[in-house]
Amino acid sequence: MVRNVMSLGLQGVAGYPVTAECALSGGLPAFDVVGLPDAAVKEARERVRSAIKCSGFDFPVSRITVNLAPADRKKAGTVYDLPILVGILAAGGQISLKKEQRSAFIGELSLDGRLRPVSGVLPMALAALREGMERLYVPADNAPEATLAGEGLEVIPVSTVEELAAHLSGARPIDPAPAWTPESAGYNGPDFSEVKGQEQAKRALEVAAAGGHHVLMTGSPGAGKSMMAKRLPSILPDMTREEALACTEIYSVMGMTSREEPMVLRRPFRSPHHTISAVAMVGGGATLRPGEISLAHNGVLFLDELPEFHADVLEVLRQPLEDGQANLTRVSGAVSYPSRFMLVCAMNPCKCGWYGHPSGRCTCTEQSIRRYLSRLSGPMLDRIDICVDVPSLEYDELSGESGPAEPSSAIRARVNAARAIQRRRFGPDGPACNAQMGPKELKAYCVLDGECQQLIRGAYDRLGLTARSYDRILRVVRTIADLDGAENIEVQHLAEALQYRPPEHLRV
């Protein structure tokens, strides 16, 4: 007898339907799982066998064949334990699935029949909704995350096999999980009010946050580059529900969500060490997994000590910076991971870190300075929208005699106002922010008058601009105008944007 049980799988960060076809036949007792299973799926045989016996059911003494269709896709993980168990029990007539024609099952089994949480529940729940499923059975710890898929999908939280069997028989129905709603919580991290001085750098980060622009900060050790970067999350704009769900899908696949916090509510901030490999940065590996740039999707990727990163790590960032996604092709398959992040970098002006410092303590030769700065390639530098120098502070600024600094809440209010202007301008189907504008939007919303044309014409050759850097200037100037609440771009907005181009000593 054959019974089909619907389940779900993952390819990249997208879910797809999987059918567990369970057949009981005559012959010597055996238990085979086919359909390109990995080691974890093959080991489901022992977990299912033990869970069936410990839950008070009879394990069939017959030949058991389970096919996970479509059979040409690699199946990985422990998510198929529950559908395999349900299929075997249904094929043996120990449970009935007559009322579960539009239901899907996912979950890992313990040996005693309890259900353990699995990764990737949100993208699988969204796939179930797309496929017209009415009901999704998940481990109880995964239920809050599964409800994020939205209305139209009933989520049934299951704790044990016995509980599931009682529900299917109608003896003890399980109530559907209520939709998870986030609790309002304020930001409790580092604040810009703790940063003394550095008004130009703080202004540059405000512009970057308002428009989603990439930033490079240069300066001597101890000037405050890393300190300001770590306070950037305090001024990032609020995420829309669509952005939050996109981030949560990635974190769910990586197993970084929990029952208490099933949804990513604040924009991610990732800060990998400079010894990171190219695979860990962009994703991939023997089992395809998202990298740091995908974990920073809709948030910030902070690279401290930028020239210390390996050259191949920096170069793999070039395509995701342009396209907003990482396209990976490996022997095990091809996937695309969303990777639209805001790149924030910090670096010293030379190897010793003191080039240009008033103390004159730099010991680097001109050749060593050029060699150090050349680690950042021209194409990579051309993709950065804003470059700002972070000078060492004077004593009066450090002693606090210059007055209290502006808090993050005030800066964030201006950033949110600028993002609201951009959402109204582009609409729901357009770019999410100014940094994502294409040629069509640049032509429509970045019109320069005669005075601005004259200013940028003179800067084009003087600053060695390219077509890409010209477009990036237009995106930055549009953000500056939005922060100013101006409908049209004015000459002072363009002058500020031009100040954010890389200084001459970086263009080596």
C-alpha cells in the first residue's frame, strides 16, 4: 500500500514542495529511503523506527520504501522525519489522512517520539502558502515562525507523535498557533550621543543611512571609526514587513531564529574578522549556505581594517554590490542568495596608521604607503559612495567642553523622514532607497540645473570620475536633498556630495 504525504524542502533560501511516497510491500523486512537523500535523511530510518515504537505504534514488519519526490533534487537535513513517519503509519492503516489532503508536515524526531525544531521553517511555510496548502504541521518551537507566512495557512504546533496521532483521529484536536506579533522594544545599544566631535563623519553616516549608501572611513588609530560604525544601527531606518521577512528567511535557513525571537526586527549588523575566507563571505561550501553578505541583507556589513582583508575576499564583493544578490554555481547546484547590504568600511591611511597625523610620527615610506593603499582596487573603490576622513580629536572635544552631542534618536528621526520621502517617490514596486536607483530613476529624480551642471562638469575631470562614480554622486546628492526636505537638487547639495569622493591619496 502506498501513501503520499506532503512536505517541503529548501533550495537556497526558497522553499519547494516535496512528496514523501511511502510504500509497504511483501518480502524480507527492509527500510530504504530514495530520492537523492543526504546522510541526515538516510539516518531518519533509525529515528522514525524508534519514535514509532516509543509512541505506542507497531513498526511494520515488511519492506518499506520511501521516495522523496521530486527525486532529481538533493534532499538534506532532518525536516523529513515527520512526513516519513506519518506516511508509514498511514500506509499501515494505523492513522488516517482523509482530512489532510491539503496539509504538509515538517519536523525532526527524537528517539522517544518528541519533535525537535528545524531550520528554514519560514521559507517552507511561505512555499506551502504559495502551493495552496491549508495546514502546516510543525514542531511546537517552530510554530511562531511559521505563522509569519500570513493568513491562509493554519499552523498546527506538534510536540509529540502521540499528540499528533490523537489530533488526526479527532480524539484530542490541537488548536492552531496564534499569529506571532512582535513586542514593541526600544533600542538599547550604543548611542551617537557618546561620540565627541567628528561632526563631518557623523553627517556622512547620516547621509549613508538615509539613502543606503556605501561608506569608507579613513583615519588614524583611535580617532573613532569603529566606535561610530558600531553606533550605526541606532540610526538605521525602520524595516518594512517585507524587508523583515526577507531577512528572517535567511536567518531561519541558518538556524539563527528561536521560539522567543522568530523574526528579525532590526536591520542586521555584521562585522566579520579580516581573516574570513571568500566562501564564508559570499556563501557556498560543500553544502550551499548563505555567507556574511546575505546575513547582512537589508542591513550593514562592516569591514574594519579594510586593507587587511584578503584580496580575493574584497573582489568577490564587487558583483553583489552591484546586483544585490550572490549567484553561486557549484557541483551540488546553483542558488542565488539576496545580498543587498550597506557596506561600511574603516581603514588607516598607512600601515603604521599615522600618515598625515599632526604629530608626524608616521614611519612609512612613500612606496610602502602606496603598496598598502593599493590593496583596495580601483573598481572596488569606485563602488563606494561616500569617503570621509576621521581626524584625531582636539583636547577640548575630548574633555567635553564643546557641549553634549546629538543623540541617535534625533538623527534617526531625520533618517526615517528621508526614507519616507523615498518610499512615496518610488512606490511599492520601485527601489527601496536612493542607493538602488537605476538609470530610469536617476533621469527622473536627479535633474541638475545649470549651476549644478557647471559645478559637476568641472569636478568630473578634476576628480577622475567614471560613469559609475558619476551615477553614485547623483544618488548621494538626491539623499542629501531628501534630508533637507528639498524637492529639487540645489548647488549646496551637490557641493556636499562632491566632498565625499575619495581623496587623492586613495586614488593610487
